[in-house]
Amino acid sequence: MTKKKFGLPAQILIALVLGIAVGLICSATGTTAFTADFLKPIGTIFINLLKFIVVPIVILSMISGIVSMGDLKKVGSVGWKTVAFFLVTTAIACVIGLGVGSIFNGQGWFPALALEEGATWESATSANFMDTLVGIFPSNMWTAFSTANMLQVIVIALLIGGGILAAGERGELAKKFFDSIYAVFEQVMGFIIKLSPIGVFTMMAWVVATQGANILGPIALVLLAAYIGYFLHAVVVYSVSAKIFAHKNPVEFFKGAAAAMIFAFTSTSSVATLPVSAECAEKMGADKGVAAFVLPLGATINMDGTAVYQCVATIFLAACCGVNLSMSQLIMVVITATLASIGTAGVSGAGMIMLAMVLESIGVPVEMIMIIYGVDRLFDMGRTCLNVTGDIACSLCVTEWQKKQK
Ligand code: ASP
């Protein structure tokens, strides 16, 4: 018998099922207190580790993303068009995610849970637009880190990344330093993700024991909402952009992208899918040079599926806290989810960690993530599939735009 019999996804699934079973038993036998006193604290350790890793990962992945673009001037016109395509489509993805999430919530399908003391909602955004704008810019770097103020952390990352590029040769050491430390933190994130089954088991047992089996229906519904969002985004945004900008019939486009979409769906990693996406894009007529630039960049920063997921999940988890988001909070979610999806690494499960950033920006307790953590793989399959499709669509559109310019 080999020691490692099950991979992580299987372990998480088993943990999920066991957690639900233990939760149901405790709820039926009136031993809910056991889950609250002994299992939940273990889950809390896992949540603390997640919170701990978010700030370093966001700052380091953003710095390395910016620096890897090299000299911004050299990247030139392809770079700007690509980034513009990424930003616009991701913002649309957020709006679709919020729209679908709000419709489900409006039907009363997302329940308010009886939260424990300490896991209550604290609205973080009662400020007006100008205050919010001013608040994005840090006056103290360490305060931004210690309070996990994500927008400030991103501004710091942009400034440092830009500074390294501007410093040219003298910035080389800093570039290597950040690259190396990012590699270290990616490993640390890997360690923490390995603990997921324990976190999933303990928190799921607690959630089901305290909320009863009723919570399982809403979890299925939020999954459905996310998949409707993924589907709408693919049909509306990619069909339309393939048709209008790349002059491709949508059916032809999805047929051409199918291999990469299936690979992404099963691997849940945009980065691992890169060779397949490159082949699909080139077969459909993307310029080799454009694809070589757009696809790796897209696998790192263009995550429309992740944005849809983060928005649907945020509406759901806020609803679980008994709160409907105000307009200014929704705008905040669009901004942070766009940025969070940019900061998401193209590897399995990364988007769920970045969800913590979106929740923190509007004050939803990060603990709430545990409600959907156990089924994250199911969300991840669909969102990675969409992420990769977006990269391929972008490579085709930019190819056409470049042709026109000549
Ligand atoms: N797994 C996704 C990707 O690689 C990222 C995520 O978790 O949202 O594209």
C-alpha cells in the first residue's frame, strides 16, 4: 500500500462528507456544543493561516506580475490592448456575478444563518466616494499590512513594481529578491492548502451541527448561481467579442477552444493549461507572437471566472450574515474582485484564497468562507474553464487589432 492513496481533491471531498455526517449526528443527538468547543477552534487555526497568507501573496504576486511585463514601453501597443481587454471583461464578469447573485438572493434562496457571537457583520463601507478614494492611498505601509487593507496593499504593490521597473539595472536585486520571496510564499501557501481537509472537516461539522441540514440546499444553489454566471459570461462576452473583434462565429470559437476548456475544467489550473490554450489559439488563427505574450499574462492576471465566483460567493456569504449589500458596497466588490482576480495565481484553489480579500474589503467575516470551502473544487472547475477561454478570446481579438494597425 502506498502511503499517499488520495490526492488533495479526494481528501477534501472525504473531509466534506465526514464533516457533514458528524455535523448531522451532533445536531440529532444534541451535542452541538462539542463541535463548537472542540472542532471549530481547529478550523479557526486554519482560517488564521489563510488570513495570514493573503497579504504576502497579494503583494508578491502583483509585484512579480508587474515586473514580469518588463519594460512597459517595450510591451507597447499589444500590452495596453491586452490589459484593457482583461480589465473590461473582468469588470463585466463582476457585474454578471453580482447580478446573478442578487437575483438568487432576491428570491430568498440565500439564507441568513444564526451566527455565533464574534462572527457578526461589521459594515466597513459607510464612507462616501471621496473618503473611499482617499482611503485607498496608504499613509503607512505597515498599517496597511497589519490591518489587511487590501486596496492599500495593491497600491503599495503597484508602486513597488513600478519602482523596480523604473530603477532599471539598479532594481535587478530587488526584482530577484521579490521573485525569490514569492517562490517561498507560494510554498507556504501550498503547505496551508494541504491542511484544507482538516479545516473543511472541522468547520463543516460545526456549520452543519449548528445550522442543521438546511444549509446544504443553499450551498447547492450558490453553485448553480456561479455556473449560470460562468455560462452567461461565456455566451455574452466571448461570443460577442469573438464575433465583433475577431470575426469568428461563436460556435467555431467554442469548438476551437474546447480542448483547452476541457483541460482547464479537469486540471483547475490556467497555468497548467497554457500549452493546450496556445495550441487552440494558434489553430484558430492567433498570431504566434501575440499568443506568446497574451496567454501567459492572461493565465496570471486574467481571471473572469474567478471574478464571477468571487462576486456570487460574496453576495451569498453576506446574505448568510443577514446583510444585503448597499450600492457603494457593490461597487467596492466590483473593484476588489477585479483586483483580487488579477492577484489570483493561475493554480488550483487560488481564487478561493483571494475571496478573503473581497470579503475583508466590505467587512464580511473571513470565517464565512468555510461554508463553501468544501465544495471549492466544483466552483474552481468552472471558473478555470472560463479563465482560459477569456485568454484565448483575447489573443484572437488582439491579433485582429494588430492587423488593422499595420
Ligand atoms: N484555478 C484558477 C485558475 O487557475 C484560479 C482560481 O482558483 O480561481 O485559473
